[in-house]
Amino acid sequence: MNHARPEVDPRNPPNEMPDIVGPKPTNPILASFRPFIPASTRMRELTPVPLIVGTILGTIFGASSLYLVLKVGLTVSASIPVAVISITLFRMLSKLGLRDATILENNIVQTAGSAGESIAFGLGVTMPAIMILGFDLEITRVLLVALLGGLLGVLMMIPLRRALIVDQHGRLKYPEGTACAEVLKAAASREGIEEKRANEAVTGGRTIFTGFGLGFLYQAAMNAFDAWKNTPEKIFGAPFKAGSISMTIEPALLGVGYIIGPRIASIMCAGGVLSYLVLIPAIKFFGESSAAIIPPGTAPIAGMSPDDIREAYILYIGAGAVAAGGIVSMVRSLPLIWHGIKSGLADLRGAHRRADATPRTEKDLSMKFVIGGVIILLILIMAAPQLHLQWNLFGAFLIVAIGFLFTTVSSHLTGELGSSSCPTSGMTVATLLLTCLAFLLVGWTGPHYFVTALSIGGIVCIASSNGGTISQDLKTGFLIGSTPKSQQIAILCGTLASAIVLGPILLKLNDAYTVYVPVAQLDSETAALRAPPEELGVTEKLTGSQGVQDRNSYRVWHHLDSTGGPAQRFLVKDDGGVVYLVDPGINGTHRLRPDGSSVEKFDAPKATLMSYIIKGILSHKLPWALVLLGVMIAITLELSGIPSLAFAVGVYLPLASSAPIFVGGMVRWLVDRWLRRTKFHNHALTEEELVAEGDKSPGVLLASGYIAGGALAGIVIAFMAGVPSLVGFSKGMEAWSTAHNPFFAGANADLLALAPFIALCVLLYLVGRDVLLAGRQEPARHREG
């Protein structure tokens, strides 16, 4: 590879060397387009160090995204934070006498680094549903689904790049990809941009690192050292019985709220308010006078806590609302979807053949590579025993075809609306509905087909999610003048690494927060259960902190409730006698271990929805009255002009999870309000332009650091949960804090614990506001008033 410096000034490419060759473009915007780095320029690009750095950053941000999707069912884009970190790292290395990165090398870092987010979303939305249904989630299945889905998304986008990224330039905006290109251009001082803007980019990198450190230390102090209570709450008594408010004061959730903004954050929190301050008190009011058990509950309502009512009734209402919201969001996008399919396929068919003299900026991986890769994926799908397709060519081809369809759709919608507005979960719901209906028609209704349907949904979900992410990366590369082939190799490397790493992390997070409920704590009916010999499964040991106390091995037994209740997983003796009920860390209900220590569960709202869809269709056993209540709530919101999906996720989530997101949104609202009153009071900015200015705020970078640091600390703590020497330390810290620390326990702990969280909020506000004052003298786009 030629490592020479640019041969021409990248800001003034020569007119006699056009960067777009072949037939004259019909798109007038494309005809006049010139990339930041001309095609004639030879510059370092796909080199080992940036590729390795990008892959490592991708796995780190992928892990934090997985943590978020299990917590609250959403992720945030990692491209800009990864780009800023890359710029900062290489600029620091250059000051130590090492080589700085070129703009194209920094782009390789962010391209490889963005893969983890899309893999994490697909895994977190689908794979936990297997555990929720009561089945074992083998590491081989997770790796298979992640690899097949991730690689399918990459391969599908290679032939679509010209049609959607190039030919639709100026029509499909790809907002995150365009913003990332601006960040990379701003830091490219050695390619001709003034040093001032480059230093601003490095300052942004320091902001992310600061947020990362604060988020990590805060989360570690709160959850590992019990420095303060992690979920302050207030439960009301009469006359408002079972009403409650609470807030999980995690830096990651605060950062998510700041990034998604005040509107969506408020709508999510409103869903939680409906659950905890309307529906739960209403159920308590009408049900506490009855001594009977009202299905699907398993105890009289009079004796239920707010969390008990939520687990027995509200989850089904929330799942119905999320399903309806996802479908509505997809139906609303049908015109765009149809347009995207038609234009994408038409452009793909009409793509002209390019000669060997193809410019660097138009070189993709060859179609031989794409076709060969797809054939290999087809063989793997048919051969993998986990998918139960038994060399069914039609089934494998259908998965690839649906994956291609939704990858095209995801790319087009991402270009129109941005990554955050792309209804990937809605497309996954549609895939599961189609798959389950097909299974129903051919009689595939046995329990193992639940797992098959979820695996198929997982592959399609990851492929479509990865397709949208890759589109943003390719748009960034198109704008700055990268080589598409180099980007495609980078995203393949990032996808492979993330698929291999995130699967074990998912299983470890579940194991760390799994509670093994001993038979003595179970009700008499459950304790009397006995596993038939033919239903005894593999041998297994306890994991996490309880695995340190009981090192015995037991047989696994999956018990399916004949009345339609949730499946249960037990550890039993060789004679079938129950020893433990296994309550998973993801979507489990037991939040106290036998020794009294508390456990944080992952609610995984999207994965729970997937499990309900599959079980409802294939087993005909769901409390449909509650599910339909949720559907009606979503329809009511849509009729009122309110986006139902964000609200529905809030209905499903604990209010404790959506409340800190709301606080982050309010901090963002204060920053944007300050912008409107001071920085841009003399400029006639539209609301969209004001939001765009807020998206450039250093507060977004600090919030990204909060997310990565807080989530990574949570993952590290989960991985350390089973270390014997640390289990005793953790229990000792909890006992000491309970006895002596007023921030952790006591009459005022709920109020005192808010103090460190408020400090994080104030810092986030000040960073967003003060650096905005110093960062730019003029807005990026404005109209004189």
C-alpha cells in the first residue's frame, strides 16, 4: 500500500480528474459532488493498527450497547464517539513521536468500531427470549446467530452501496453518517484544515474519556462498594395504595436520555407513569377486596406489592403495546419501504460495469466474494443443528431473502430518518409473525420450534440492524473519499470480533444475576413437583455467587406450564426431586438471593415481547385480554398523534429505568433552551436546525462517555460476581453499608443517594453549555433574522 502524503490539495481537487466515472449521473447533486479526499490521492487507509483499535473499540461499545438493550430495549449510535476517541488516541501517539493517523485511517477505526452496536441490538432483542421461554441458551447458538446475521448484513450491503449511498446522494441523508464525516473532516489538520478545529476534536476526545472515567467510577462505587443506594424509591399508602415512584440512578441511563433528547425521553417516562401511577394503583383498588386469585396472577391482589402486580399483569399489557407500536411504526413506513425496494433493486439491476480503471473511491469487494459468501451462509444455515432446518434449502433461502429485503429496507429508512428512528424491532416482529404463522400451517408447534423461530428472527434482526449501521459508515466514507473495499473489510473484521465476544458477555450477564431459589422457599405445589426421568436434561452447576456456596452438580429440568403460565427451569436430583428454581438474570422475578443480598435484573423489554409473540401463536396460551389492552393503549396514542412505540416501551419498563432517561432528556432540554436564548437568539433557526446544533454539543460526547463507562463497569462487576474471594468482600461491604452508611440504608437513604446523581447531571449541563460557548463562533447553518 502506498503510504505517501496526498499528492494534491484535498480541498481543491482538480476538475480534470473526476471522482465519479461511467455514465453521466442523472442525479444533479451527485454530478457536482467531489469527496473530501480525491480518488487520485494515495493515503494510508487500511493499516493494521487502526483496524485493531477499531475492532477493540467496537467490542467495548458493543458490550455497553448490549447492557443498554437488556436494560431499556434501545441503543445509541457509537460512530461519532469512536471517531473522536480514534482522533484523540492517534493525536496523543503523535506527540510521543509515533505516527498520527490520516483521516482515512480514522474512518477505518470508526467503521470497524460501529459493528458492535448493531450486533448487540440484534442479540439483546431476540436471544434472551429463549431463556424467558424456559429453554437453555447455548453459546453455540448465540455465536451462530450473531455470525450469520452480522455477515449477512455486510454481504447484502456490498451490492446495495452504489444504489443507495452513491446514486441517492442528496436524497437519502444518512444523518449520523454525515455528522461523523464532519467530525473526521474537522480533525484532519494534516490534510489542510486549520489547527484550531483539530484541537477542538481532540478536546472532544478528552470529554469522552472524562465521561468514561466518571461513569465507570460512579457505577463501581455504587454497585461494587455500596457507596449509595442504586434505586431510590417511594411507595405510597392509602388512599393511593400501590402507587410508587423510583429511579435507578445509573450514569448510562442518564447519558441515553441526553442523547435521545427531551421529547422521546418524556414519552418513555410517560409510559412508566401510566404503569406505576395509574394501572398498578387501579388494579390494586379493584382487586384487593377479592380473596380469589385472578389469573394470570398466582396470589390474591391484596397481598401483592407494586412489583408483584407489574410482573403478573402489567408486563402483558406492556408487551401488547410494544407489539402494536412496532407494527404501526413499520406500517407507517410502508410507502418508504416500497420505494426503497423498488429504487434499490432498479439501480442494482442497472448498475453499469466498471472497467479495471475504476477509481479508488468506487472499488467494492467483488461480487464473486459476495455470492460465495452467501452460498456459504446458506450451507451453514441448513447444516446447523441449532436451527432445525435439516438441509431445508427453501427455509435457508427464505432466511437469506428476508434478510436481504429487510437490509434494503433498513438502509433506506436509515437514510431517510436516521438510525434511531429505523423500526428494526418492528421488522423483527413482522419476521417472527410470518415465521410463526408458517410454522403453524405446517404443524411445527412443538416447544423446540419456539427456539427455531427465535433463531431465525435473530438472524434477520441482526442483518437488518447491521445493514443500517453499515449504510451510515459507507456514507461517511463516500463523503470523505474512503475506499469502499477497505471499509467493507473493516466492518467484516469488526462484525466477526463483536459476534464472538458479545455472545459470552450476554450469557455471563444472565448468569451473574441468576437467582437459585431453594426448594424450602417455594410454594408447596411447586416444591412437590418431580421431573419425569425422560425429561431430565444435562448436568449443570450453580453460577455466580451462589455457585461458590454450593458446588454440587444437578440435572436440568424444563417444566412447561399447561395453563399457559411462564415456563420454569429447575435444578433437580437424579431421582427428579426439585432442589432449586432457576430464576434467570434476564427478565427474572426473584430479586433477593437466599442470603438476603439484592440482585439487579435485566428487564429486556424487546426480548420479552418476542417470547410472547412466539408463545401466543404456537401454543395458543396467552392472557390475550391483557395483551389487547396494551394494543388499545398504543392505538389510542397513535390516534392522539403521539409515537406509540416509545410510550409502549415505557409501559413495559420499570419506572425506575425510564425516570433517569427522562432526567437526561431534561438536562438536554435545558442546554437546548440556553442555546436558543443566548447563542442563537439572533438567528432564525428552525427547530430541526436547533436540534442539530444540540447534537454537536460536547454534552453529547460526555453522555456517550457516561454510557460506555457505566455499562462497562456493570459488565466487569457481573464477570467478577463468581470469584470466591470477591463474594465475601461484596457481602461484607453490603453488611457494613447497611449498618453505617446513611447513603445506602436508613430513613434518608433515598434522598441522600440522589446527591451523586445530581452532581453528574450538573456536570453534564455545564459541559454542554460552557463548551458550546467556547466551541464555535457561528452556527453551522443559519439564516439571518
